[in-house]
Amino acid sequence: MAEAGKQKSGWLNLAVDYGPVIVFFAIYKYYSPADRENSVAEVLAVIKGTVSFMIAAVIALLVSKWKLGKVSPMLWLSTLLIVGFGGLTVLLHDPIWIQVKPTAIYLLFGVTLLVGVWRGKALLKILLEAAFEGLDDAGWMKLSRNWGLFFLVLAAVNEGLRHSLSFGDWIAAKLWVFLPATFLFTFAQIPMLMRHGLAAEEQAEVLENPPHE
């Protein structure tokens, strides 16, 4: 019965995964100056948002442990990088570090997954700490390959956006470009997973727990 209390909640997983990004966006927009030429005020808004982002990420990690019963390796790594790159942003007063952080995560995950596929190992199964009922080894391997390639695409897109958009527009893209793209890509994997034995009742879990930055 104790284990039942630790069952995953779809909405809670979404809050843990994307709540810190939303907090960052909200705090930055609240303190962002109307006059974008005011670089000092802009940097202060970024720093306030970054500090909030770091705090929210740590809280999300603790909530995951408390409510879900565990913290996935991906969440541990993501939180460490948020705190690390966020700390550089605050110390150096340079927003570029918080923008480079997603690229670093996407590249790390993408290369790691593809190297695993090359070596015949489906590392995504380990990173997610999940075993979707009925999914065979070939399905896990294809899923790892697909996500590895997708992460590399996200890294390239993030670099393109951060070089071509203002900081505020780049933050908005995190919500309105990356988040929908991730869910669409996750949804697109379901037919392949079903061909490789994914049980029907596990489909919702795939959508509720996509890999994330």
C-alpha cells in the first residue's frame, strides 16, 4: 500500500518538469523593463528570474522525491546544470549562461543516447527509470535513437534562436516552441512503440513523462 501512494501523477510530472521554466518566464517578465535599452534593468530582471529558476528547480526535485518516490537521473542532471549555469549567470551578470544551458543539456543527452545506440545499449530506459510494459528491446533501441537525434535538433534550434532573438523572445520560445515540439514528438513515437509491444494502458504514461531538458 505504501507503494501506491508513490504512483506517478501526470499533472505533477508536468509541474516538476516545466514548472521551473514557467517560474523563470513569469519573474523575468514581471521585472523586465519597458525600456529595453535599459541594459542594467534588463540584466537585473534576468538575474532575478535566474535565482527564481534555480530555487524552483530544487523545489521541483524535492517534490519529485516526496510525491513520486524517486528522482530520475535526467532530473538530477538537469537540476545540477540549472544550478551550475544559473550560478554563472548570477555571478558574472551575463544572461548567455542561462541560454547556453539548454544547448549543453540537449547535446549531452543526444550524444549519450546515440553513443549508447551505437554500442547496442538503450540508455533511455536507464535515464527514464521506466520500463513501459511490453516494450521490447528493439522498441527501446529505436526510442533511444529517435530521442538522441531529436535532442541534437533541439540543441541546434536553441543556438539559432539565442543568436537571432532578444532574450525575452528567446524565453517565450522556450514555452511556445520547445514545449509543444516536445509533446508532438513524444506523441509521434506512440505508433512505433505499439508495434514493439507497448501496452495500451502505458500510452498515457509515455505522454505524461517525455524526456526533458
